[in-house]
Amino acid sequence: MHSSPLRIGPYELRNRVFVAPMAGVTDRPFRQLCKRLGAGYAVSEMAASNPRLWASVKTSRRTNHDGEMEPRAVQLAGADPAMMAEAARFNVDRGAQIIDINMGCPAKKVCNVAAGSALMADEPTAIAIVEAVASAVAGVPITVKIRTGPTPSQRNAVRLARDFERAGAAMIAVHGRTRACAFGGHAEYETIAAVKAAVTIPIVANGDIDTPQKAREVLMRTGADAVMIGRAAQGRPWIFREITHYLATGELLAAPCADEIRSVLREHLLDHYQFHGEASGVRSVRKHVNWYLCDRAGAQPFLARFHTLETPEAQLDAVDRFFELPVPPAVIDIDAANDKSYRQAESA
Ligand SMILES: Cc1cc2nc3c(=O)[nH]c(=O)nc-3n(C[C@H](O)[C@H](O)[C@H](O)COP(=O)(O)O)c2cc1C
């Protein structure tokens, strides 16, 4: 489809299948895993532009890229051009190689301060932010993530994309919904195709891409330079190799076997505990385990009890037993696993 590699500024990407930024999901361990399993590019979860929050545990984790495969891209959320410029400088000093600006997130927490997708309804401020950030970190590529507009009757993505290109943006990702649509209905790709036709910088198509075939169809329909996958990668980080393989060969890869899923999940769990610390890691990893296992036979009773486990050892042990036992997972004795790990912790 596209034979030459895609570049963002000086960075040549491995392929054209990206991980979408998802707050609370695409932390460094998950991004790294997606990249290892085939994603060509990943942007961090959004980090606050407000300097008062930079030292917070949450923002520091979101801006931590130690050991991450290059290029390292940080997404910033905020509504004040000067503050966004300052935040961009701060992140570039800490190793960010690309700065992404969030104009796509409809979350109340973000939109109440007129940031995220609310910025699309305030075009002068949106453009001022891209200009301010681009001139604050000259030489560092700036990208923007947008929706198609504030509401279905005000789809201004094409006009804004032209303005952002003029303001110095190096790439734009477009989620095919308006802010008002939140996550409802279906993503539409006509606006993304119109954005692609209106600018010369690379355009990334995003929204509801959940299979290799859908990725191909969206690329064909929009003419976009790349696709970006969000929710379909939750608990399925191997989707990136499935899509890249299909785009390259037209053939579908076999689904990963249970052994591989267990080994990917274990790797994810271990990296997650290391990154977040054991106490908070055992809680924050539960949603990931849910995503990996929820569709498997017998998962529901297993997960209900898994979510009561309080130590990494108990969680790892339970995951191993889920995959090892030939009996329905509902009968796995999670209480015994929990007791065992508590006893180990006590005697240590
Ligand atoms: C849990 C969650 C968190 C998200 N956080 C962000 C974010 O921090 N920044 C952003 O630009 N978009 C965020 N998004 C939007 C996604 O990047 C993406 O645009 C959206 O999920 C549509 O793609 P999909 O249909 O492939 O999931 C988030 C989405 C989800 C589901």
C-alpha cells in the first residue's frame, strides 16, 4: 500500500500501525510491549502542561521513557499556549523527541479547562498553541491529535488541519468522531479522507479499527498515511503484528496460542509491577488482566476472584494456573494462592 517508510521529522518509523494514546492504559510498559509486538509508533498518555503537576507521581510516570524504543513522544494536554510551550521545553529536556498536542480527548477533566477536544471549538487558541509549542522547541517535531470537530454540524477538522500545518505541525492524527459524539455511534472516515486531501503532512486515521481487514479498509478509504489503534489493543498487544503482517502480505496471521498469551501477560505484569511499584501495580494491572482474559472460557468467575488478590506473587501464580489447569478456571483456588503468597511475604 505504502512502500516507503513514514517519517516524523528525522525519525523513520518501523511501520504505519500506531498505538493510540490512552490515559491509564498506554503507560511505558504497555507501549513497550506493543512496540515489541509490532507497533511502529506510540505516544505517551497525556501529561499535564501545568508546571504545578510536573512533580506529581502521575505526571512523572507519564513522562518517564527510560529504555523506551525510539522515537519517544509525549502528549501534552492544556489550554494555555505559554504553558504548553513551557511544558514542551520541559519534556524535551527530559528526553521527549516528539511533542504531541491533545485536541482529541473529550474527558470532562480535560474539557472543563477547555483543553483536549474542547480546543477545536476555539480555533484561534488551538492554532496559537501549535504555534507556541512549535517555536518553543524548534527542530522537535510537533504532532496534533484531533477529532473531526466539536459537533456533527461543526466539522472543522479540515480547516484546522490546514492551519496546524501552516503553524508547524509535522503530523496529525484524526479520530473519526466529533467531541459531542464522545465514543458513541461509529467512527466516520469521510472527514479523515478530506483532511488527508487538504494537507501535505502525514495524516493518521483513528477510530474503531479492530481487525487487520478494517485497518486496510480505512487506509484505502481515507488515503491516510498510517492507522492508530486504541481500544482494540487492550489485552491484545499482538494486534500490531497481525495488522502489519496483513498490510504487507494480504494474509492473516494465526491467533497467538495460549502459551504465548500467558508469556506476554506475564511479561506485562512483571514490567507493570516494576514501573508502578508492587502496591499500586497489583491494583492498576487488574484492568489489563481483565482485557487479556475476559473472552476466554471460564474467565468471569476467575476474574472476580483474581481482582481480590493483593500481591504480585498471587497474581502471577493465578495467571499460571489459569493457563495450566485443564479444568474450568472457575475452580482454581485463588484463596489458596493468596494465602500462599501472604505466608511467603510474612516469612520473608
Ligand atoms: C481509556 C482511554 C483513554 C484515552 N486517553 C486519551 C489520551 O490521553 N489522549 C488522547 O489523545 N486520546 C485518548 N483517548 C482516545 C484514543 O486515543 C482514541 O482516539 C480513541 O480511543 C479512538 O480509537 P479506537 O477506536 O481505536 O479506540 C483515550 C481513549 C480511551 C478508550
